[in-house]
Amino acid sequence: MKNYSLNKNGEKINNKFSYKYKIFSKKLLLLILLFISYYNENIINTDLIKIAYYCISFQNSGVERVMSLLINYLSREKKFNHYLITIKVKSRGEYLINENVKRISLLQENISLIEAINLNHIDILIYNFYRRPEINELNKLKQTKIIYYDHSSYFFWLYRNIYKFEESVYYEYKRCKYVISLIPLENDYLFKKWGINSILMENPLTFEYELVIPSDLTKKNVIMIGRANDILKRFELGIKAMEYIIKEIPECEMNIISFPEKKYEILIKHLNLEKKVRFVGYQEKVEIFLKNSSLHILPSISEAYPMVLSETKIFGIPSIIIGLDYLTLAKKGTVIIYDDDPYAIAKEAIKIFKNDKYRKILGKEARKSMKNQKNSILAKRWKKLLISVYKGRRPSFSNKLNTQRTLSKIEAEKILNNQLMLIHKRMPILSKLSFDKLINFSLT
């Protein structure tokens, strides 16, 4: 075999050299293309991207708490300029945000949301509401891209008797390019069924796993956290459960991290629980109560990614929850019951308190499940999302991350059957309907 060829002048050319040169040239070209791709992905332009976050107020609410954590992490990023748009004016007791975030109050400045966006030339708005007319107006904007951050759950809207898909906020999401979903089941199953192209994310965490000393689970204290005036939270179930718990565990006490509501104060007095159940108001240092608790009760009728559950799990506290098996956070360290019955809650609580080994196993599972969930990782995902949205593209996350957040067909069917059972219990009028009819809003 010849190791040379002839050029047009009849001169010999070394084939080995020519072959190596071609390979080198191809590799060099590939490296140049990869560099250009990386450069375009990470160096957008010299201008800062203007990101705005829109909430009603910025005080004592799970959504606002989530946004304060997200803003404070993302505002460290030098590529972005940050704006917080609220309806209400700034007030005492608000969540703290970094000084480099500009605050805009629609009431104080007497402008609409659309005017605030246009006046400040906002590139991306992170929207945290469920107002259909407002969503329609936002979708008409040409220069500003909207990320719809859905903090709720479809099951809640079903319980609120929204019987027609066209009447629900989810119908509007079909026209939206960027929708954040917090629930794998809804993201992978329901949203796809309805033609909603959503993006699965988690909420940021209040506490960092490595910095938390967990509860030793020795004190017989129960904790509930949330807004007592919220129809979703159903604190009355936890309070009524205490009537049964203290009969078996007399030293047990309950702290409710919330401002008191008159109806609950009346209930506590009626059950003679004044010495056992107390509202302690809003607490900036909630970790003091978490460290002294051994059980968390979450009686909510619906949640999407409850901050309180992530907090208690990081502190290694087991939880009793009602029918929220579709939550990402529900898999480890929780006891799930499928009955809105205070006695059923109490029965599980007594079992947990009486069995030290069982309680510690649940607590260990709860804390361990949070080990790899970090705000630094979530912030990187959000950064990638924001840059992709700015460029008009959808983000693509690694298959490994997506696999961890998806449900198998068997898991999804089991959860959907459990939810159907609960819906039939809570809404007997729908007891003859299949889940397919419910999710298609075909109630006949």
C-alpha cells in the first residue's frame, strides 16, 4: 500500500501527514464550534436582563416566602437586574430582600401592572397569581416574556367546584409558553393531557441541610405551621386530634406557628385544650420551635410544594399528612392517611409518640430525603431557565435530574386512585364518576 500520492505537479505527498492534518483540522473546528456555543449560551450581551417578581404583598404567606428566598439567591447573579412588584405598599414585618432589588408598589405609584412593566422595560416577569383577565393581557406583551409560577394544585381547584376546564386558570396556561409546575404528577400527566407545556421545578428551601442541627425527637410536642385563616390548612383537624392524643400522651403539647383566628380560639376553649394548644403568632426564628418538636401535622386539603414540610423534614421531624401523596416531599418520613378524621390523625400520632424507635426511623428518613436538595443547585436551574426564556427558548435540563422527578406509570395510577377515593369521600355527588371524567371535566 502506498504511503504517498501525487499532486498536480507530479510531486509526492505523504498520505500519513495529510491524514493526521485532516483529523487535527476537524478536531480544531469542533473545539471552535463548542467554544462559540458556550460563549453564546453564557455571554448574552453587555446589557443586564431585567427580572421582575409580582406578588400581592410580601408578608406572612408561603408564596411570598418562596419568592423572597428565590429573589435573594438570584439577585447575587450579576447578569440580572431585579425588581419586586407588589400591589400593596411596603409594611412592617415583611420578608427581607437584598438591597439591590428595586421595589415597586402599584398602589403607591398609582399604576397598573402593565404600566409598571413598560415603564421599567422589564424583560422577564415571574407571575404568581391566578387572574385570567390579567393573564390574557400579559400574553399580549411583545417585549416582555412571562413565567407563570403555579403554586397551587389542580386538586384544590376541583374541590372548589370548577367543573369546566374552560372556567379554570389552567385553560389559560394552554396559551402560555412558560409555566412552572411544582408537582410531578400534574406536570407529567395532567398538564400534558391538557396541552400545557409546563416545566417542573421545586421551591427554594428556608434552611440549608448542612447548617441545621435536627430535633432529638425527645419532647412530646406537635407543631403546625401556616395561615390559620386559610381554608386550605384545616387546622381544626389537628386541634381536634389533640383531644384524643393527650388522653394517651398527657404531656403532649401543640404549638401553632400562626396568628390566632377567633373560630380556633373558640374551638380550643370548647375542647378544654387551653393549656395544651397555643398559637404563638408569626415567628422569624421558627427553628426554635422545630428543634423542640417531635411531630408535624399537615392537615391541608391541598398543597403543591409546602415550605413547612420541607422545613420539618430538614429538622428530621416526621409528619402526618392527609392524602397529599402526589407531593415530591411526601415520599419519606411521612405517614399518609386518607381520611379527614381527627381520630385517624390522633391514632397515628399516638403510635409515633409511643414507639421511640419508629419515631426516630421516620425522622431519619425525613431528614435524609432532603440531603441532596440545595438552593445552590436550584438557583443554577433558575439561572438556566431565565437565560433560555430571555432568548425565547425552553430550557433543557439533564436527563438525570428529570428522571429523579418523574413518576412511573404504576406510581401515577396508584396516586390517582387514592385521590379519586378522597374526592368521592369529600364530594359524594361525584362518587359515580371515574378519574378520566373528572380530569376532563365531563361530569355527566
